[in-house]
Amino acid sequence: MIRRRIAALAAGLAVLIPMMPATQASAADPVYSVLVFSKTAAFRHSSIPDGIAAIQKLGAENNFAVDATEDASVFNDANLAKYDSVIWLMTTGDVLDDAQQAAFERYIQAGGGYVGIHSASDTEYDWPWYGGLVGAYFRDHPAIQQATTKVAGHDTAATRGLPNKWVRTDEWYNFRTNPRPHVRVLATLDESTYDPVGYTGGFMGVDHPLAWCQRYDGGRAFYTGLGHTSDSYREPLVLQHILGGIEMAVGVARFNCTPQH
């Protein structure tokens, strides 16, 4: 999709450049476009507006266009073709009907990008294809508290510049399955650094993936479990992590997401 837009822009410039000074070339045109989708059919995070505002700010600072919606009818072939990635921001529950699901599947199969943030994994439990795309479904969580995230590698846009041991406060998800066999894990949660705090659901164990990426059914997918709190969207490192994930899913950053067992 980026390639098609660049080709069209180049063709247009070939005609226009001889007729105007070089300083008038539209260097400010967005490099790519993303759709932020934040519809909820179950729990609704109060931090959704903060997440949308943060992504819009990232777009303004990094020259990409951002549309935001909770209208599932935009999941059709013509509309999705406008975007290089769709960001599922704290969605929950059953948010798309069968026709909308099929359109999104075709979008990914055509090379589209997917970014899932936090409760994107608490979404569409009866749509197995989506479960594969997000990587793992949410299971449960203890109370919000400080914990340490261990960054698994710094050779991706989503992890570059992050500390090896990243200490911060968030709502830490357990997942129904461990996605590691199918994805490249980018960060894991150190369960020894936080407490159940009245929670009896148990943990995932020594290997607790928290962020990952994968090629899936023709497209590129990135997921991060971070982002429950409003404060998350004011943390420079969280925003750097999300921006890197967007760039990877869109295809402007290297997508080195082969599973590493």
C-alpha cells in the first residue's frame, strides 16, 4: 500500500516538478496512514482517549496520518485499503460482524499491518483467525502495580533504546496460552518482581511473554500488553515502543520477527 502511494506520488511529481520551484514539493505529505480502532463490547478502559491522543501526537511528530473510529462499518475492502496498518487500541469483546471480519482477513492477507495494544487480546474470542493474529488471548491479571519487564532484544524498532530491565507500573496480563512457538517475543514479564495482591488466578511461569511480533497470513502483526493506564501514554519509552511497533507493522522499519525458540 505504501509502495502504491509512492508510485502514484512519483508519477504526479514527474509532471509537476518542471512547472514549480523545488521548494514547493509536498515533502510534508504523510508517509503512511493508520486507522485506530477502539470499539468495546465488554470492559471499557478510561484511558482510550489518552491512547488515541498519544497516537495522533506520534503521527504529527513522525509524519504519518491517523484516523480514529469506533464504527465497525469502516471494516470493508474499500475503506481498509486506505490504511497501511490498523491499530486495535484497547478493544474488548465481539466488535465485528462476519462480513467485517472477512474484510479484515482479506486486508491482512493482502499485506496489511496489525497493531494490538493491551486489551486487543481481550477481543473476539470466537474468531480463531483473530486469535492467531493477536498471538494469544487475555486470561486475567493481578492488581495494577510496579513490575520489571525484560526486553528480549534491541534489534527491532519496538525495542531499540529500551532498558534491558524496564521497571514501570501497569496492569500485567496473563494469557491463555504462551505465544512463543509462533511469534518472536520482544519482552517478557519478570513475575518475581510483583505480587498477586489478592489475586488467586496464578501466573504464567518463568516464560511470560508480554510483547511480540509475527508474520501472519500474509501480513505483519505486532502486539504489546502495555497500556492500561492513562499515565502509560505520557511515558516516553512506552510511546517509543508503540511507535516502533507501528513502524514495523506498516513496513517502514525492519520486520525481523522470525520466532526464536
